[in-house]
Amino acid sequence: MPGAGRAEVIFIAAMMILILVVCVVAVYAFFKTYKKEMREKQERIDAKKAKSQENS
């Protein structure tokens, strides 16, 4: 087929773009979850400090 080589290159490029999109979405989700967990951790630490201040 005359356009087979070009079609393969386009297919490979499309797959690379798809992989990059999936990676970006995964990294975004990871950092969103990470920030949420760090915020919750800080809130627990603050609550523990406030509780110990009340008991003193």
C-alpha cells in the first residue's frame, strides 16, 4: 500500500499523544489527592494542638 508508512507514523504519533494525555491526567489526579491529604493532615495536627492547649 502506498500510504502505509505515513499511516504508521500518524498512528504512532497519535498513540504518543494519547499516552501523554493519560499521564497528565494521572499526575493531576495524584497532586490533587496529595494536596487534599496534606491539608487534612495539617487540620488533624492543628486540632490535636488545640485539644492539648485546652487540657493545659
